[in-house]
Amino acid sequence: MPRGKKKLPEVSSGSMADIAFLLLIFFLVTTTIANDKGILLRLPPPPDPLQEQLDIKIPDRNIFTILANSKDQLLVEGEPFEGSMDDLKNDVKKFILNFGKPTPDGIEIYNSLPPQMKAFVNANGRNPESSDDPTSLKSIVSFKSARGTSYDLYVGILDAMNAAYNEVYASRVGITTEEWLSLDRSNSMQKEMYNRGRSGIPRAISIAEPD
Amino acid sequence: MPKFKKNSKTSEDIPTAALPDIIFMLLFFFMVTTVMRETDIMVKQKIPRATQLTKIERKSLVSYIYVGEPKNVSLYGSEPKIQINDVFITEEDIIGFVNTEKDKLDEVERDQITMSMKVDVDVKMGIISDVQQELRKANALKILYSTIKRVAEK
């Protein structure tokens, strides 16, 4: 008997496509794209009643004030601001890199800047009415909103302030802002770059409570 | 009167080729409808857009706070509300919530807790500020304003 010659029953493969489709649809439906990105902010610790309030006097020229009212109108450095968030970012950047009256630390930072940024400072900065240098307490970006300010504007301004700092950090180490944001701090080489970009220039963003 | 002649050529058995597909579809239907999400968001969530995004490194340290106008306006009104897990809460309950969330973490990581604020764009700053004051009291100082990446227009 020719057993080997016996024809095997065929498995119909016509529905294979459908099964694949269903699988696809299943995964499409169940997969939720995780959105775990955002703007990180560190709140100040709650006021300690036992500790005396330190009253540090910071000259006006070292503070870049942004005020927002309930109608979402902006007051930047005492003047109404109509421009885009991009303009605001550039203003903040100019403020940080002003080097109006640098301290020895500030001079050291200036000397460590790449030539492109030195040119930026000399072209836009050196204003004695603006911040002394980017070191601690010498340039502070302050933002105060009202209770009626929209969250959208709040996030937009927070974004612009962070963008200004990130741009400064990124161009210090010679990369783009995008590359700066994607630096992986668990990688030692990238962490070193991160620290180098940030050294000496603290992200001095002060957010006042709305009233 | 004409007599209807029975057509004997048509086969009478039902095709069963599609049966496995139907079974599959049913299976998938039940798989899909099984609830896997832990929270049902009851507030409007139109997340704002921004450019300078940071990624959360440790997802286990994140707790979510949803703020927005309730979806069911006739039941809850149109004032923005704070939602945590599956319930609406008031500002005063936030400290308690933070503490229960902190209890879930290891002792060494409790200060690292990150509160992810998922806030609707139409919300005003007043309620956000109240939430933040409570978070400060509860010593949960790391905040992440959840945003979506904005593609630069140019």
C-alpha cells in the first residue's frame, strides 16, 4: 500500500489574514501610548515657622520679572509684552547671558564659553541695567501669575523660561537643545556633558504664589 | 397552477469555514472589553503642549493628579475638580493621598515621589496653586506638569 502517497488534508489558510487583522486590532486597541513627559518643577519646601525668614536683598537689575494677570496679559520687566513665547525665551536668554558687572566667578564662566556665545554676549549683553552674571543670585527669572491666569499660559511661560536655560546649557557644550534634552544621565559620558553644561549657571527660576 | 420545482443542485450544509474567525472575534471582543485601566478619568483632559520636556526616569515614583472640568457637567457642575484614582477630592484630602502614596514606596525613596499633574488647558491657575500649596505641606516637592510635545512651527 503506498502510504506515503496519501494526500495530506489541507489546512485552509484563507482566514489567516483575518486572524492577523484581529490581532492587529487587538493590539491597537489595548496599547495606550504612555505620556510620561512634561515640565519638571521643584517646589520650595514648606516654610519653617521656627526659622527666621532670611531677607536677602537682590537688586532689581538681577531679577527678570514676568507677571501675568487674569486676562492672560503679560508684564515683562515692567512693560506690557505682546510678543510670542519665542520672543520671551530670547529675552530671558539675553538676560541670563548679560554679564553686566561680572564677579570673578562670572568672569571665569564667561571665559569658559565657546566663542559663539561670547559673540552673543558682546552683541546683546553688557547692559549695566540688566543681570550681573549668570551665577547664583546674580540673575533670577521670576514669574508670578494671578489666580485667574490660564494654565495654558502658565505652562507656556514655564516652557519659555526652561527653553532659555536649556539653550544656554546646550550651546555651552556645543549641542542642540534637542540633543540636550535627550541626554541620558545614566550614561557617564552624557552625564559629564550635562554637568559641564550646567556648572556655574543654576536654573534660577522663581515662581511666586499667585494672589 | 405551476408547481415549484425543488432545485436539488444547491447544497444544504452551512459553510463552516468562517467559524474559527467568529470564535476568534468573540474571544477578542471579550479580551478588549475586559477593563485593564486602573483609573477612569472623569475630568476633561486636553493636555497643553510644550517644547522643553523631560522624561520621568522612574515610573514607580509617579502618582497622578487629574484636574479639569468634569465630563459629566449635569452631575458635578462645570467648576474644575481634582481627581485622584477614581474619585473627586477636595484640596484638603491631598495630604492624605500623598501620604498613602508615599507609604507604597520604600522609605529611602519617599522624598523622590513625583506628582504628575495632568491638567486641562482651560483650568485657571487658582486651583493649581491650591494643589501645590497642599503638596508643599505634604512634602511632595517634585512636580511634573504633564505636557505633549509641540512640534516647532517654522
